[in-house]
Amino acid sequence: METRRYEQILSDIQALPLSEQLLLLEQTASLVRNKAASSSKARSIMELKGMGKDLWEKIDEDNYIAEERASWRE
């Protein structure tokens, strides 16, 4: 970022009346939201496939489920 340019823009904004500063803020926020929305790609639930697999390597799933169900009765 060009520091001088940024500082000049900030100075220009501070010179605006409050109503124009608020309008500028709203419009800038809208621009940023739109840019963020258009740049984020759609995600798929399939990206999660295999995550946590290593956590279950040493666990007997049937025994785990039986223990969980037994804990519900307590």
C-alpha cells in the first residue's frame, strides 16, 4: 500500500462532513461485501471427506457406539 496515497485519502475523508463520511462508509462496506462474495468460491461438503480419519484408527466403532448409547441411559 502506498502510505502517502492512503494518508491523503484519509485526510480527504476527514475533511468531509459527517453525513458524507457515513455515506462513504456505507458504500465502501457494500463494495467490499460484494467483492468478498464474488471472490469466494462455492465449497463442497465432499472437501471434508477423510478429515479426522486418523482419530478413528485405534477405536472400535461398534464399541464406541455401544458406550455412547449406554451413557444416555445414565
